[in-house]
Amino acid sequence: MLNASLKDLSAALAQRKISSVALTQLFLGRVAELNGALNAFITVDAEKSLAQARAADERIAKAAAQPLTGIPVAHKDIFVTKGWLTTCGSKILSNFVGPYDAHVIERFNAAGAVILGKTNMDEFAMGSSSETSFYGPVKNPWGRECVPGGSSGGSAAAVAARMTPAATGTDTGGSIRQPAALSGLSGLKPTYGLVSRYGMIVFASSLDQGGPMAKSAEDLALLLNVMAGFDARDSTSIDHPAENYTRDLEKPLAGLRIGVPKEHFGAGLSADVGKAVEAALAQLEKLGARRVPVGLPSSGLSVPAYYVIAPAEASSNLSRFDGVRYGHRAKEYRDLADMYRRTRAEGFGAEVRRRILIGTYVLSHGYYDAYYLKAQRIRRLIANDFAEAFKRCDLVIGPTSPTVAFKIGAKAADPVQMYLNDIYTIPANLAGLPGMSIPCGFGKDNLPVGLHIVGNYFSEAKMLNLAHQYQKATNWHKREPAGIQP
Amino acid sequence: MPLSLEEVRRIAELARIGVGDAEVRAVQAQLNAIFEMIGGMQKVDTEGIAPMTHAQGRSLRLREDKVTEESQREQLLSVAPQREQGLYLVPKVIE
């Protein structure tokens, strides 16, 4: 059961081999057993989960089930969930109980899935290691002194340790894909606008996207079927015709052109990661794909541009956390301005404060052109690079992360070092393109390596096809960390 | 260009985040390290390139000017730190 695919779990539920209540209890037991060591979950509420499981069992009994009915799903604590504490990994929301459900939560509820709990994350999704959470760092199940990646590290650790069959994450600069790579699972960031951001606590409005995290591409497809869809309440939601993301999984790869950007195989890439990715490329060629060299010449500018745009948007978005309408409010203050200053100084961690200050500066009078506008021009260069590449290839493939998981605390003192973890993932966010990471081997210290796949706008089905065919020919995605099962 | 302590205090005030005297130097050093990395943007000439605000160049969707929302006042007020008679309570602003 712990290693079963979503398809197999659904079949087992339909055939009454197990009930949703029993399945949910099984995973709640896993959380109870492992969360002390891994710190993947911030909130668990067995009573609420089991109530949903009972409702799911009734639905299954009436033969009214959908593919995810009765299946537990863990949600990154960035999705506002009605009646559940929703903290975003921050002290400033440590008392915030969701007054409504995010669109993504509504979709999972309508599908009959069970909310297993809310997972730990970098505060306000700002980070690549899940170390900045007010609730403490998440540990990588593959090496507990290592980070699982971030910001969706709690969701990643939960899937990797078989504490949940599936989870949701969000990705602004790589926060689904990089933890998927470092923790040995599959994760997908959809095309910008495909998954509604209503109720998804905002970091950077033009970059944020919610997406699925699970053990396989096949699972991701089923999850994306539930998550994707137009929502009028999100002004950036795209009215894209509904798709069944499982439809092309079995297509043969013969003739598929995979673009390999030389810029992603340069000096910054760790040799062990490069080796595993090269082996994966060779495997894809064996499956019929054709390798095509492509260039992404503006790649080197993506990290600086991102660290102007994302903090700028964050500084505007996080101004809502002022102690007036919700969340933490300072206990003592002289006047309103002082209340704001103290509330925000007390409620935000150091990385969040840093990014708000960067953003405030680059948007301030006299600096907007040199920084924000410049970064948006570079953004267009990056998008243009991909447009050119997609004239010659179907998918762009490379490493997800420059290294395998690093030790907790190793990069915490140097923000710039931490930012460089996102060097390969950021371009897809800037361009709004869909991106995925799937396991492709192991590197130093037997830590997982992820293969990064970028597709053209709305080409998720094609990306999932490549990933699924690769996963049929290999076993990397089936491996599990030592010491998590008796 | 590196930020002065005065500028750090100025942007902290704009952002309404209290930065104490004890930490302002450390914050200055961290911000300057980040700005040095960001300075890499100046390496490329972007003259004539249109800024990109949206992935697919779309503009904001408009809708009919009709009331579609229901009042959720009680629900939304229920999470307020301080409230009174259906209003949010804050320190006195108007003298």
C-alpha cells in the first residue's frame, strides 16, 4: 500500500480491498511514526481527515467515485484550507485558521480526496532548502542531516518517506522541481495560469504556480487532472480547454526531439549530477528520442533577474501582513506605524525581511528603471531563448539542480549561495513555461539526482509522456530511502 | 551600488519593517551582497527589448460590472486580531 500508485490505490478502494478510512489511518500512522524525525508536517488533524475518508467510502459504495476519491493527499501549508491552521511556514500566520478553501483545495475536495495534513515549507515559499520555516527545518529522508530542498520540502519529504501517496506544492523559482530532485520524487510546475492561485498565499504573482508531487509521472497526470482548470476568481487564470493529462502517457518516444542546452552543463554543475543526467539522456535516446543541441544564451542572467522580480512582487504582496485583519499582531506599540513595524519585524523571518527590503528598493523612486524594468527586459530575452529552442526541439532537458542535497546549515549563512540552487529551474518560471523533475539516478553520498524537463506552453501531456516512458524503462523513481519502513 | 546605512533605514521604513540599530549593519552587508549578484544584469545590453510582465503577453481579464460576491463579513472578521462592532480595531490614526 505504501508504495502503491494512485491508480492501484483507486482500484483497491473500488474493489473494497481497503476502505478510505483504513487507508487514511495507515498514512496517519506513517506521519505519527516519522514526523518527529523528518518535520515534514506542520498540522495533522486525524478527526477531519477521517471524516472526509468516511464520506469518500460512502461515495465509493455508491459507485460515484472519481480517480482520487478516498485517497489521502498532503497539502503544502500555503493553500488556505477552511478550518485548518494555514501558516505558510511563518510566525505571522501561526494563528491563522483558514476562513475559506483555496481553489486547489476545493478541487481535491470535489474529487473526494482526503486532506492528510499541511506540510512544512520555507517561510512564504522563499527558499530552496525548507530551512527558513518558523516550524524548524525539514529533513531529507535520504539523509536526515541534509535538506530535502525547498520551498516545498515538507511535501517532498512526505512523499519520499511514504508518509503520503501524493502532495501539492508551489513553484515560483523551482520550489516543486528542486525538492523533487533532491528528495527523489516526481514534481511538476504547470504552465503559468493553468492552476488557479485563488487561496494560494502569494509570493510573486507573475511567477507562482501550484502543482503536484508524487512517486511517478503517471500519478502526476492524475493529480494535474484535478488541479488544472479555469477559475474566474484568479485574474491570471487561463481559460484553457480541459485536458486529460493521462491521454498521451503511452505514446512511443520515437522521433521526439530533446533539446540539451549547453549552458546548463557548464562550470556550476556538480560532476555526479552531470553523470546521472548524461546517462538519462542516453536512455532517452535508446527509447527513440533524438538529441538536439540548443542554446539558452540568456540563462546566466536568470538568477539576477529573478532576484529582482520576485522580491519586488513579494514586497508588494506581503504588505498585507500588517496585523490589522489577520495573523500576528505585536503586543506593544506606540501608534499605527509602530504597530506595523513591530508586527512585521516580529512576524517575518530573516530571509523574508531581506527579500521585502530588496523588493522595496528596486521598486522605489529612481531605481525602478535600472532594476525592475531591466529585469523584465531580461525576462523577455529568456522567454525568447526558449521560443527559439522550441523551433528545433520538443522538450528541453537538463539537470534540475546543480548539486545533490546539501547539509542543513551549509548554505544558510550565504543567501547568494542559496539562490544559485535555482539556476536551472528559474528560467521556466520567468518564461511561464511548464517544468518537471523526475528521478534519474544517484550522486554523492547516495543522494537522488533529478532530471529537468521543460516544455512549451500547455505541453504538459507531452512532458508526462516522456517521463512515463522513461519510468517504464528505469527504476529510479521506485527506489525508497533506507530506514523508513520496518 | 552599495547601500548606505541611511538607505537601509529608509527602505526599512518604506517597508514598515522595524530594523534595530543592532542589526542594521548585518542587514546592510547581506543586502549589498545580494545587490552585487543582481548587478550581473548590467552585463547585457537590453536597449530596444520590450519588458515582459506576463508569460504569454496576455492582459488582465475584465468582467461585467455586476455584483456576484456574497458578504462573508462574519467569517472574515472571525480571524481578526481585534475587532468591534463589525470593524477592525487599530491604534488611533486621526487626532
